[in-house]
Amino acid sequence: MGKIKEFWQKYETKIVLLLGLILVTGIAFEAGYLKGKSQIESPIIFENTQNCPQIEAKSPENTRAPQNTAPTQETVLGASSAIPADCMFVGSKNSTKYHLPTCSSAKRIKAENIVCFKSAEEAKSSGYEPSKDCIK
């Protein structure tokens, strides 16, 4: 019993300060957590999209894309209608780079200059190299 009393007398102020610090930290964390929990805002839902041609009106339940589904060729190609549907990679007659059809560089290629590749190997064998801005 003497060793415990001796230890307490020697380290009493340090133990009390440490416990106080832990208590204040815990209370501050809990107060911040409760404050943040009460400030959660509901998501913004756009209901009137008549004047927005690129946005389709969707109900909140249908806004998420289904997971674990591979994108179709139409969704991969997006708005670039000049690129044929069977192109997995696109190059230009005026360049030595090939791109993904969704890349902004590929969408800027004029329709008459598009070179279509079904694989990266086909593009490389034709003398093209991957574009650093789309293909990593």
C-alpha cells in the first residue's frame, strides 16, 4: 500500500491534468459530433428541367446508375456521333496519337480524319502511340 501512496503523491498533478485533458477532449469531440449531426442538409433536387436540354428529369430513386453493369457502347461514345460504334480507340489521320472515344481530344477530331481501331494493339501496329491525356 505504501508504494501506491508514494506513486500517487509523486505524480498526482500530472495524473489529474492528463485525466482533465482527456475529459475536455472527449466532451469537445462529442459536442462537435452532435453539432455536425444536426446540420445535415437534404440533397438538392432539380424538378424543373424543361429549359435544360442535357438534363433529363429524374425521380430521386432513379438518379443513381446501377452498379456492376458494363457501360454500353452508346454511353461510352456519348455525344460524339462522328465516331463509329465499333471503335474502341480513335486516332486522327493528321496525328500519331490514339485516344479513347470519350476523351476530349478524340471528340475534337473532324469526322473525315477519324481513324478507328478495335484494340490498342491494332493502333500500335499502325504506328500510333497512346495519348498521355486520356490513356494511362
